[in-house]
Amino acid sequence: MTARPSQGAQMLGSLLVAIAIVAAAIAIVTAHFGPTSSAELDAREERLEQREENIEELQELEEERRERDR
């Protein structure tokens, strides 16, 4: 007959396996999507759009200045 591990040992083993599975899942998801949150991506996109609008406005002002100087 083989001796069975105690219930406490089985629980500890199951807990360690569960922790390993969660750690692997987090690592895979982070590697796939990156550490950047959607809020950070939205903020980055908003800054980019604002920068583009500022550039367009500066170009329009420059064009208006050139027309006045003619």
C-alpha cells in the first residue's frame, strides 16, 4: 500500500499550482498586451490629436500672416 499525502500537504500543493497558473497567465497577458492600460493609451491618443490640432492651427496662422504681409 502507498501512503497518501496528508490533506494539508495536498492543499498546499494545490495552492502552489494555482499560484503558478495565475503567475503564468499574468505573464502571458502582459507580454501580449503590454503593461500600458487603456486609460494611458487614451491619454496618449488625446495628446497626439491635440498636437495635430495645434500644428494645423499654427499653419493656418502662418498662412494668414503671409497673406497680410503681401
